[in-house]
Amino acid sequence: MPLVIDTDAFCKLSVAGLLQEAVEFFGVGLHECFRLPALPHMLIRGGLVRKFGREACEAMAPDATAMLVLPKPSDTWLDLMTPIDAIDPGEAQIIAAAAESDLMILTGDKRALLALIDIEGIANVLGGRIVVLEAILLALCDSLGADEVRRRVVELVPRDTMFRICFSATDQPPQKCLQSYYDDLAAKLGAIRLWNPRGGGET
């Protein structure tokens, strides 16, 4: 099933060289997945360049241009999310587009997900189609091996709290920590079911 990938998840998986392997879990290639229209421009200037560095952003550009541009969704779901400060315009577009189509969401934005709890009907529409970063990293650890994933994410460890906590220690597998993050978020989301890499698709 095609995915729409938010900027946070795209950047972190691309920097780690794990983006292609991540989308393959859903039986698609990167050229069949969607991204926000502004992503290529964001890789040239702005916050992404400051966060990841110009060299890394230039290396990510081919991945971005290989993807499909997310079509503008209707206002049906957008209107419900616009008043919510925790959901930025880009994430609102991604969620709205997925809600009115057969797309899955690959996202690193927990704040936006938690803000969806009070939107009526969203849990039924998106149930099982939200893939959080911890879930795909769990799946990648299981398929590629924890040591290989740890090697690939080394550039992210000093930049991101979750990566630092889960992947810094070399004397224990990161899966336990990733599962703890995942379980905590799943409990907070309640009726909004996440894609579960170890449980047949949903949790």
C-alpha cells in the first residue's frame, strides 16, 4: 500500500539510508510514495539545512524528487484540523489526504497524532494506517538486524532524543526501548490504532 511520508520521517530514514527498506515493508517503491510539495525546497534552505547540514540535504534530494507530490486534499478534514495548533499545515495536509484515500502515513510527529484524539471519526478512518518511526525501526531491526540499523543511524544519535536513548548503548538491543516508546504512544492514542510491525498490522 502506498504511503505518504512526513518530512521528519523522510529526513531521518533518508539520512540513515533506511528509507527504501522502510517503504518495501508495504510492498511499494519510493517512486510510489507521496511527499509534501515543499520538501525539495526545504532541502535547499531553511530549518532542514540547519538541522541536518547542507551536504546531508543535498544527498536527500534524489529521494525527495523520486517521490510523488501529494495532491491537495479537500477541506473536509482540513477544516477540522486547522484550529489545532499542535497540527502544522503540512501535517494537516498529510493526515487529510490519507483520511480521504487509501494511503498509509509514515510519520515522526507524535504531537500531531496526539492532537487527533478529539477529532470525531478520525480513528475509524485511519485505524491501522498510521506508521510511527519507532514501529518501522522495530521492523527494520527485526529484518536487517539491530547492529546494522544501529550502524546506519549513528549520525542521528546526537541529533534526536529517541535515537540517542534507543541506539547509544551497544550492550543491549534497541528493540526493547523502541517497543517501550511505541507502547506508550499507542496507549495514549487509545482508539487511534497504529500499524504494528509485530502484531499483524494494527495495535
